[in-house]
Amino acid sequence: MGELNGLYALWYRELGSSIAIGGANYQTFIYPGILAMTVLFGSLFFGLYIIMDKRVDFLKEVLVAPLSRTTIFFGKILGGGTDGIIQVLMLMVLGALFFGIHYTLYSAIMTLVIISILMVSVISIGLIFGSLMSSPEGFGLVSSFVIFPLFFLSGALYPVNNLPSWLHVFVSLNPVSYAVDALRAVIIGTPSSFGFGMDFAVLIGFAIVMVIVGTEAFKRMKL
């Protein structure tokens, strides 16, 4: 295992130093995608806690409180968002130390803003699945079918400008693509593929839709 990790590290270092995309080496290029990946894989599975809470009847005790389900839903988003922001802050520090990422006050703030909007959307999706399902195994299966297409079709690992037209359609329909594109423009300074204004419009619209659907699903949730 140690030899395998050593070979992977050597391959990654050599690949990152030998390939340049948009004036940045590959390690720097995929760094915004790593941030988006952290949000996807961490925030979506926050909905699994809803299933576990239902299994041990803890959610019933929460719902006894004189609070609406909408308020509890937003509380879950804030709780998951707090955990996610801490992880992202740690990655930002590691990026500055090991990836050669140079943050300004503007880029750091904008990175957190973009990540926060994406996080609200992804946590809402997880809570939707958690409110509709009762099996952790089923949640994991459905989540995998959602996470991997969102990640691999987001342009996190490759530039989207030179994709075939049929594949570019799927990338354009993926809201995570706009988060990665905005992060890359803010952190690395590469030109936005979709337009920075379009990135923000899609992210905010996607977050609003997911929150509306999530609150409705939470209201209809059966315990």
C-alpha cells in the first residue's frame, strides 16, 4: 500500500508539473474541482442523518418542539453548512501551502460565497433524499447515481471548452459546472467558460429551487 501511494504521488507530481492548462499547471487547475468535490461528497450525505434520526425516533423528538418543519429544514442546512465550511477552510489553507494558490481578500471571500451557495443546494438535495427514503443502503445507492455524474460532468478534472458538442450539452446542464467555472475564475484567474454572471445566476437559481423543493419534501416527510 505504501509503494502504491508513493507511485500515485509520483505520478500526480509529474503529471501536475508537465501539463499546463490555461497557463496553470494541472495541480492548480483541478484545485477548484477539489473544493467542489468536497462539497458534493460531504454535503449530500448529510441527508443520511435524517434517515438515522428517523430510525432512532430522534426526529420525532425534534419535531415536538414548537418550530415549523421549514425552520428545522433551514437549521439542518446551517448545521451541514458549518461542517462543510470548516472543511473548505482547511482545504484553502492546504491549497495555499501545497498547491501554490495565492489568495487575495477578494478571491477568498468570493470562494466562500460560491462554495456556500453550492453547499446550500447540495445539502438540500441530500435532505430531500433523506426525507423521502427510510433505508441507508437505498440512500447510498441513489446518492452515488447523483454524485458521480455531477462531479465527472462538471469540468472539475478537465477544461470544458474543447469538449465534443454532445458532451458539452450535458456539462452545460450540470449546475456544478457553473460552480467549478466560477471558482476557477476567482481562484486561478482563468477566463470563465460560461460567463461569471451566468455562473452566479445559475447557482443562485439552482439553490432557490432546491430549497423550495426541499422544504416541501420536509413538510410531507413521513416518520
